[in-house]
Amino acid sequence: MKEIRLNVPRLQSIINKIGATKIVALGNTAKTALTLLRANHYAMPHPSGMNRKLNNAEFIEEKIKGLQDYLQSPDVLNL
């Protein structure tokens, strides 16, 4: 958590620099950092082969549907 907090200002700077309007967090570390920034984002599971959630077809379908809805929604970035 300490490392995440130390890098949050850098993350905010990068987001501002590239002009991101949609952010997808891959894994809990990214989700935590974006939550600390209070940035609107969509959390996806980490794409590691060790992630057993990715063996569940219903879970994958639900996450992909949610991602599609997020990406098609109006741009809202709270920074």
C-alpha cells in the first residue's frame, strides 16, 4: 500500500498527460491506485494464468459485458 500511495501522483500525471477518458484497471493494485485517485474506472481481473477466476466462463462473460457497457457509456473522468 505504501508503494501505491507513493506512485499515485505519478499515475495522475500520466493520466492527465495522455488525456485518458476511459480507464480499465487490470488487477487489484491498479484498482486500488485508481480508487485512491477517485478516478472513474472499470476493474477487470488480472490476466495472469494463475488467476482461477478466469476459469469461470460465467464470470468472464459478466466482466466482458460490464466492460462493454463501461466503454460505451459517456466519458466521465473524475480527476
